[in-house]
Amino acid sequence: MTRDNRQQVGKRDTRRATSYDVARLAGVSQSAVSRVFKTGASASQKMRERVLAAANEIGYRPNAIARGLITKRSNMIGVVISRMTNLYYPELLVQLTQSFSDRGIRVLLFTLEHESEIDVVLEHTLQYQVDGIVTAAILDSAQLDMLDAAGIPVVLYNRQAKDAQAAAVCCDQEEGEAWLVSRLIEAGHQRFAIISGPEDSTVSTQRTSGALRRLSEFGVNEVTVVAGDYSHESGFRGALEIQELLGALPDAVIAANDAMAIGCIDAAREVLGAQVPEAVSVVGFDGIGAAEYAAYQLTTVRQPVARMTHATVDMLLQRIENPEIGHEQRIFQGTPVRGRSARLTEDGGT
Amino acid sequence: MTRDNRQQVGKRDTRRATSYDVARLAGVSQSAVSRVFKTGASASQKMRERVLAAANEIGYRPNAIARGLITKRSNMIGVVISRMTNLYYPELLVQLTQSFSDRGIRVLLFTLEHESEIDVVLEHTLQYQVDGIVTAAILDSAQLDMLDAAGIPVVLYNRQAKDAQAAAVCCDQEEGEAWLVSRLIEAGHQRFAIISGPEDSTVSTQRTSGALRRLSEFGVNEVTVVAGDYSHESGFRGALEIQELLGALPDAVIAANDAMAIGCIDAAREVLGAQVPEAVSVVGFDGIGAAEYAAYQLTTVRQPVARMTHATVDMLLQRIENPEIGHEQRIFQGTPVRGRSARLTEDGGT
């Protein structure tokens, strides 16, 4: 249904007022107008009032972008985020935008369907002459070199560069999985399956290999791994696939994120008639909002999104200020969440 | 835990290559370089190859922003979204960004903690000289006038302007609620309670008043309304508050969004020991991902986000192309979802 509700508006002057218009009206020079609007530049109180009154009258606003061309700063940061990252961490983008905004910097958003599409998007970020880039998609050394040559600092969010060093802020995926595996093992779980994330996700690779490594340290070397894509549906399908491959559910399913863990629980309960955690323990990773819903109460590892976001903003601004500083990696510990979706021993962990 | 991993990088020339540098290297004029990079401008194949080879060699990229100053287009759209909107519709932002991106337009993101903060943010969008604005926050007539005077078209997403007309793309909140109420009434529900959204949310106001109006048409005039803030927790608290006010749960709880409906179900089951839908029917609105989780399977109305997003992009681009066209409102019907969180009669609705 579409309602049409047109009303004619009068023709109007859409030309933007310039600093010259303000100068003419205020009877001062254009450079005086510039000084009034420039942070830190000197102008008398009287001059300031005169200019601001004139600016107000004709609706003049300093042009942040034109100013950027002069200061060589656009005051814009490119944020490259994959579709899936945003669907499961909407708060990441909100907090990142808010945090940059508090420093007077705007976020120019670039989304990817898949992490591997990054090449095209990088080219676009360069054309908009952003001051820096935060990317939640993996970069290789050629891409890092290109950004380096263009003089654009980059911080990787929850990613490490392929075959190269880069500034990065991460959650310790492997340590988080090690905590989960240790708690499951000490509570007597013996047969394990893993639902991994998309093939091109480094976070998934780190989580899966972290879990496998810890399991191997405990002598568990036969682990069924099925592939998901981070979505709830793929977790649901993953549980059915595991049941089919093994002929029964294992003692525990380790999902590479919370959304898939919830999908796995849904399939276990609704299709396979298996209680969680009585018949099968299911653990996730991330600490998304739905992980706390009463019906799931996931055993998981929560990423400290607020701390990671602040670290990302700080690190990028430092690199913009001083492009010559060396790379830094800040790796944050996740917060273990006992939840109720896994059978853990009383004193296991927090 | 923070790991420090510094490595020194050599000093490098961070000055960006200009079209003059390309012209010098290619042995052509600067205007020839401009023509090669301008869409639709003529240049011989030989000239094109020569310029592109030179541009490639020194890493020149046309500056989208400087070009914008000349064409009077920044090719950027400001998207103003409130924190809560994004937390419950991450796909809105992803689809909007992707859809603009397909047309070569970038999204400059502005987030609000509360819809009422819009004034400050509007001022910022103007400074960045965006070509247009999509806002999922309410605007009043003074704010619309300001944008109009600045020559910046705006499309309201799921909002209607306060005491003024504006271009808008909405889901029909009232019709959606009317569907939900009619199904509940025909299935015999008599006592109703509502958990509303934040006071400054027009969507919540429309949903709540839409439900109340339809209930009144059916002769139900005593309805308990408690205030939520769109969050899961506030739906949880809302259920407890309703139980305390009424001394018992009503036949049905109408939550102004899905997240609160899920919170309400959690409280009913976990704290009040009431089965859903056997003891109490709970309905939501939105059709978020979690509404489909097996543990909830919400009876709700799904917003057609993809269609609404495309309509928004089309409408804004039309207004940018021709600022003189009158306002249009496109109001989309939501998709009723029967789900399993309400006791409905067999033949009720879809």
C-alpha cells in the first residue's frame, strides 16, 4: 500500500552561504570570518559576536570538508565491517561511531557481504580520503602496503593481518576457547563436535583451532567439525548434521559463535528431542544479547566490546597523529560466562 | 592483558599524488587527466591508457571529496539512527549502506542515544555537506525548515514529522497492531495489558495507540499500560509490573516490539511460572531474528525491511535530483506472523 501525499513547495535558493557572504554582511574581511570559526585561532570578542550574528542571519556553516582539504584532514574514518559482523554485534558499530563522534570525527561506513570482498571497498575508502580505517575484515600484506603507501593508518578489529604485522585490537579467541574446553573436560565430557564459522573468517579459524588444540592437550583428538556461517540457521543445521554423522549427539557441541549455539540448542530440543544441557552441552562465544535470554542462558565467553572499541579509537587516533609509530597489538581477555547451557562442575571457573 | 609488539617502519612520503603529478608524468595537460577520470567525459583510448598508466605508477586516485566541491555533490548521505533502532534492526543499516553503495554513494553515520538529541547531530550533518539525510529519529517543523533552507533533502524512516509534512517511508504500525488485536479478540482474549516503548519514540506511540484504538472498537477500554524502553530487560520488568498491578497476568500482553515480548515471555516462564501461550498470550512487532528462535516463535508483525530500505534510497535520490518535488509518504504493510506465542483460532489471519 502506498499513500501519495504531495504538496508543492516554493522555489528557493539552494546555494550555500559562504564565508565571503558572512564577511560582506558583517563588514569584515573573509580571513576574519575564518579565524572566528577556526578552533584555537584568535579573534576579539566583539569580532566574534559580529561574525556569528551575520553567520546566523544567513545560515552560514563552516564547511568541514573544504576545511579538511586545507588541513589535510577529512575528519572522517572509514569503518569496514562485514554483514555478519554487524548482524551479531550491532553494539560494536554504535559504540565505535559514538566514540569517534565524541572526538569530532565521523564514521563513513562500508559494508561487505563477505570478508573476501575487501579489495574493492579499500579502493573506495581511499577515494574518500579518510584519515584512517578500522576494519573488521582481514587484510593481506599487499593491501596493507597499499594503505601504507597512501599514508592511511589502519587498525584491525578482531583480525590479524595475513602474513604481515598490523595494528590490531582483538579478543583472545584461543584463550576463550581454552577456558570453555577446560571446563567441559573437567566436568567429564568426552565426545566433542564443533560448528565452525565461515571459511574466510579468521575469528572462526582461531576459535576452532584454539578449541581443537586444547582438546588435543587433553588427549581428545577425534573431533567432528561441521561448517556453519555464523547464522542461527547454520547452527540449527549443524546440530542435525552432527547427529547424522555420529549417529547420536556428542557430549558437547562447541559453536564458533553464540547465534550458532542458539540454533544448535533449538535443533537439539525441537528436532532431536534432546534436553540442553542434560543430554548435550552447547557452548558459544561472543556474549550477544540473546545469549542471556532465559530460554538459552548460554555458557559462553563475552567479548569486552566497550573496552575493545575504546582501544581501537585510541590506537587509530594515535596513528593518525603520528604515522611513524610502530604497530601495536592489544589483545583483550574475554569474560567467561558459566550460563546454563553446559554441565559444568560447581567450582569450575567463574 | 595487553601485548606490545612494536616495530619501526621507515619514514615515507605521505603526500598524496595529485592530478598535476599524473599530467606531468604522462606528458599531458591536467584537464586531460580530469577528463579521463570523469564519468561520461570524452578522452581517446590512447590518452586514457597513457593517463591510467601514469596514475597507477604514482598511486594517484581521483579525490571524491574535492570532486564533490566542484560538482556540488559530496556523494555522501547522512544516516541518523538511534542506538536502540540499530540494536534491534542491524539489518536496516547494513541494507541501507549496501543499497546506497550500489549507486556509488557513501553513508556517513550518526548515532543518537535518544531520539530527542537530534538537534546537535543535524548541525553536524550540515557541516559535512551531505547530499541528503535519512533519519530514523523524529524531526519537528523547525528542524525540517532548517534542512530545507540548507537545501538538504531528507527522508524519514519509520517516522512522521511533528506538526509538518515530510517525505517518509514507514511500516503501517497501526494496521499491524489492529491485525494482532483482532486475532487475539476473535480467539477469546478479554483482559489485555500493553508494554510500550520509550516516550520519545513515535513508533511506540503509534503502536500503542493503534492497539488501544482497536481494543476500544471491540469494547475493551480498560487496558493496563506499562512503560518499557524497547530492551529485553524492560519487557522482563514489564511483565512483573503487570502481574503486580493486576494481581495476575492478563489474557494477553501486547509488547511494542519483539525484544520486549521475548523479555516478557522469559519473566512469565521463569519468574511467574506461567506457560506461554497457555497461561498468557504475548505478541510483539518487528520480526527480528530472535523472534524465530524455537523457544519463542513470536506471534508478531514483520516489517518489510528490504522493501522499505529500497524505497528510502529511491525516494532520497529522487529528491536530491529534483529538490522541488512534493513530499511523498510510502506506507508499507507489515507481514503478519502467526507464530506460537499467542493462542489464535485456526483460521485467524495468515
